[in-house]
Amino acid sequence: MERWNLHRECKRKKGDFDVTVIILEGKISDIQIGDNKETPDLGGKAIDELPDEMIKGQTYEVDAVSGATITSNGIKDAVARCLEQASN
């Protein structure tokens, strides 16, 4: 079974946080967001929602969470860089 654990840092004004993408057999099986200082009802909403949407759709190209565009884009970018690393 092929397994990749890929890590990237999401750069944010409120502090950086780690994003880990786990790929099993060529599919995104988990996306984990590390400790962060995001506001729970804004950036925290993106942290709660985006990983599940990305896993379900098997893509980082999902809609940003309203009110949390910067955090959403940071997560999407970190996941995209992990997937790029896996494809090399």
C-alpha cells in the first residue's frame, strides 16, 4: 500500500500553521490542520469545512469559505503544494 504523508506550512498574519495531507493508494485520505490562532467563526470555519470538501472531491479546488477567504486560500495553496510534491 502506497502512503504519503506530506507537510506544508500555511502562512498567516495571525501565525503560521501546518497542513498535512495523507495520500493512500493515490487518493487524498486525510487532511490535518495543525494548531492555529484562527478566529473560530471565521478562519476556524474554513479549517473545519475545507478538508472534508477536498477529500470528498479529491481536489484542492473548492470554494473558499465566506468571510475566511485568506485562510481558505492558504489551506488550498498548502494542499496544492503537497499534491504537487506527491506527483513528482
